Amino acid sequence: MQNISADDFSATPEFRKLFNGFYKVQRKTQKWYDRYYELMEEQKTKPRTFSEILVDLNTINRPVEASFASKLIATINLDFPIWNQYVLRNLGFQREWEKCRSYHTDESIEEAVEIYERIQSLYSEFELSAEGKACIAAIDSALPVYAEKLSNTKKIDFILWSKR
């Protein structure tokens, strides 16, 4: 996040290695990696929607890459949640996503967008709830150095990721 916040951000080989390692981005073609990081760089100045990124990535690689699309957006805009297996499972979307992955590509993209919007909605509801406020306050108390550095969305990501 520190690298990306720089005005002259570019996805250097060092950044790509860190990002790929952190998010376990692997076994993609060079063309996919190049387009992915090009989109990431562009996202800072020309933001695209989750749907647009899914469609763009799908022209290079057939599976619908909902997780990686969300990570691209959420890396640039800290108010967007990250889609991963733990978030899906803990919010009750895992089976729904597994089922719709077998649909035609356009339908899978539509379903992915719908699920992502529901994830965003649940994050918003949780953040405003008494339980959500208490959880966020507990994270801030336990990690005061990050209280102002991380968005509430990232704190909710952390809560969901840690519940395995």
C-alpha cells in the first residue's frame, strides 16, 4: 500500500514479486501478469469498476478472476473489500460462487458482480453495527500503530481472514 500511494507508482518487478507472494498470484501467463499490473497502474488515475476489470482480465484468461480483480481494486482503494475463500465462506457465499463458476462466462461475471456488491453491503452494515464498531475498536486497541493507517474495510477483511 505504501508503494501504491506514491504519485509515480509503477508495478516494478520488486513490487510484482511482493504482491504475487502476498496474494499467491501464480501460474499465470506473462501476458496476464502484464495486463494485470497495467490495469493496477491505470486504476490510480482511471478507476474501473469490478465488472470492467473482470471482463478485461477474462479476455486474457478464461476463468473469471473475481478474487484477483477485487485485490487489484482494493489495493488502490482501501474502502473496497478483498474477495477470497475466507471472506466467501464466512459471509456464506462460497457455495453460490462455486456453483456459478460453471456458468457461461457472461453469467459468471454477472453473478460475481452481484456477490461482490453484496459483500460490500455486508461490510457497510457490519461497520455501522454495534458489533462491528466493537470489533474495529478492538483492532485499533490491539494495533494502535495501524488505527489510522488501515481503513475500516481492511480491518473487516482482517477479521474475516482470521476466522478460518
